[in-house]
Amino acid sequence: MKKTPTRVLIVEDESLMGLMLEENLRDRGYEAISLTGDFDEVVRSVSEFKPDVALVDINLDMEKDGVDLAEEVFQRNDIPVVFLTAYSDWSTTLRAFETKPYGYVVKPYEAIQLSITIDLAIRRHQLERELDATRVHFRQLFEAASLPMVLFDESGRPVDANRSGETLFQQPCGETESVDLVPLILSHIRTGAAETVEMELQPCAGGKLVLRVSTVPLASQCGSGGQTVAIVENITDDRNRQKATENSRDALRMLFLQEEMIRSRERAHIARELHDEIGQRLTALKIDLHRAAERGHSDKAMLTGLKTQVEGLISASRSVVLSLRDSTLSRLGLAASLRDTIESVHGHTGLAIDLKLGGVDHPMPGPIESAVFRIVQECLTNVVRHASAAEVEVAVQRENSILRIDISDDGIGFDPAKIDTSQGHGILGIRERVAALGGTLRFEGDDGTAVHVTLPINEETSL
């Protein structure tokens, strides 16, 4: 594709000099025209010729000099100007500097110097236009951003803010007053550093803001010490919702613990009633039947049958009492109860179980002991039913206010991500117990199965 030649407008009051420049530039591939007329002719030529660059003699023999032309014609039409000069007074030179020309060429001209100056002026002008477009684009993005943004200079002084920022930074405080948040934000961040900081601010009595501020340093032209943009997120509502969720979770946990205690007391009450009332009455009836048989009652077979039924009722009521009570825990304590349970599982299944206990010989809150006992029971039941394991390791360790349960087997394992609690109440029960006590639960299933539980021991768990 053929390149369009650069159009150069020459304004020179010496016609011969202007024609020489025009011919010289055309020889070098430029499209050039030379003017020696008045101000109106220059304005008309700019409109018709649409030059890429203008070469203007500072000292023109016209009603207006070259500096006036640069200000009133070329700058308004966004045309870069290169001044041509042989000499001029100091005041005119200062005026020329203020127009920010793209170059100076001193008479007499050298062709190479003139060509280089023209090309540099055009290139600089293109770069400035691209930079202006980038600035406009940045400003549009800056203003359109939904998040508040504030710009700090290298000394940490706020110099600009977008519309969202102006709304946030002037927070209402009372009916007629407002407070500027920028100084408060600035006290929590470091300008010139890339970081994200969360802060709680209380700009006025009774009001609290939680902000997340991300700072991004902007490089200056010299490569350091530039401005910093701070992007501000008002996360007050998020934090309030999170706090409400945590409060609800705590309330549910307390409710669960209270229900556990109520159920435990109800079971103990029913067990006492069964033992004290039904158990004692059945025992008395058994004794009476035994005495009747010894005294030679005529229908001994019937008495023997009644005695057998009563013995069965006594045994059944005793089983109900034992199931209602956490009898093993209440009688033996946690450590002995775990040993008893493991011996029972081993005796019935032959499963080799290695039990390690630490710090659990002393009594702990009832909900904690009950949860540990039930979790170990459920895990061993799952191993027997599903794991096809030969060996199991059970460790229950207390470390200050934390209780850890680690149970692992050498069975077939499973994918923890595919646990379906709707198909098994055991795992669901473990999860609910752990969550209610504020603990953590983690499964591993790559090489066998491992269950890791941590439970905090505090005042809440001793309800």
C-alpha cells in the first residue's frame, strides 16, 4: 500500500525562501505549499490543505506574527508547529516558548536537519494524541467504576476521586453534617505500595464502616515515586451478614447442646422410673411366684412358666434401662468406656484395634465425652460394615483446650467428595455433633479411610 506523503504548510514572508523550502521538501517526498499572504489566507489554506505540520517564521511581515498564528490557528486545529527563525527579540522568543512548539529550525536551513525536525514533530504529535486518548479512556474507566476510587500523589495527598468515591468519602454524620473519610483511610494504608487492607472506621458516633482498600502504585514518567490509586470496597453489609450467620450458628449450636442435655436427663429419668417402679414390682412378683412354687401350689407348671416370663420381663426392662442411660460412660468414664467398646468390637469381629489415649483420664464436659464416645462407636461400626479392614488405629488426645480424635484403617477407602449423608445417618450424626460443639471434621480416603476430628473444650460445651 502506497504511503500518503506528509503535508507541510510553509508560512514565510520571504517568498523566495518559501519557494526554496517548498521545492526542497517536495524533492524529499513531502507534499508542501508555501504561503506569503495575509492571516485570512493562512486560515483558508489550513481548512483546505489540512496540513500534518506547519513551518512558521516567527517574524512575519503581517498584521500578526508567527506566534499569533501558532496560538490562534494551528493550536486550535491541532496542527504541530515548527518555528523558523534567524533572529528575534527575547520577548517574542518567550511568547514562542509558551505555545509549546514542536521544534525550531534556524536559518539558513540544512535539508537533513529540516526533514528530521519535521518527522520528529509529527511523531511527537501522534504520541501525544495517543497519550491524550489513553488519558480519556482511563478517565472514562475511572469515572464509570462502580467501586469508589481515590488518587493520591507521591506525597500521600488526595488529588482526585471518581463519582462513587465522592459519594462514599463524604459520609453523612447527623442531619446536616458529613465527614471526609479520606484522612481516615489514609491513616491505614501506605501509598506507593501494592497491598489490600481491611479496616473498621467509626466516622461518627453510632456508625461503623468496614472497608477493604486495595492500593495500586502508578509509575511516574521517571519510573518511581508516582501516584497511587486506592480502590475501596464497602463491605460493612457483608460483615454484618457474616456476623449474623455466625450468631445464628452459635445459637443453633447452643440449642443442640441444650437439647442433648434435655434428652439425656429425660433418658435418665425414664430409666430411673423403669428401674424403681417396674423393675421393683417385677422382682417382687418373681419372689412371690418362687415362694408359691416352694409351698406346693397345685399347678407348678403354670408357676414355672409365669416365673420364666417374669424373668424375661426383668431382663428386657434392664436392657431398656441400660440403653436409655449412657451406662458405660456414667459408670466407667470415657477412657474405660472406650477400652470396653473396643474390646467388645474385637471380640465380636476379630478386628485388630490399636487404642491410644492421652489426657482423657480426667472428667470432661458431658457433651464432649458423649460426642467422643458416639463418634468412635459410629466410626468402628462403619469400618466393620464397609471398610473390609484388618487393622484400625484409634487415637483420642487432649491438648489443653482441644480434643483430637484420629481414626484410620487399612481398608478399601473411599472418595470423601462423594459422601452422601442422605444414605447414612451415621456420618450425618457425626457431622452434626462436631458442628454443634464448634469443632472440625475431615475425611481422607486415598489409602484406607481416616477420620480427623477436633473439638474445643470450653464453657459452652459444659452446659
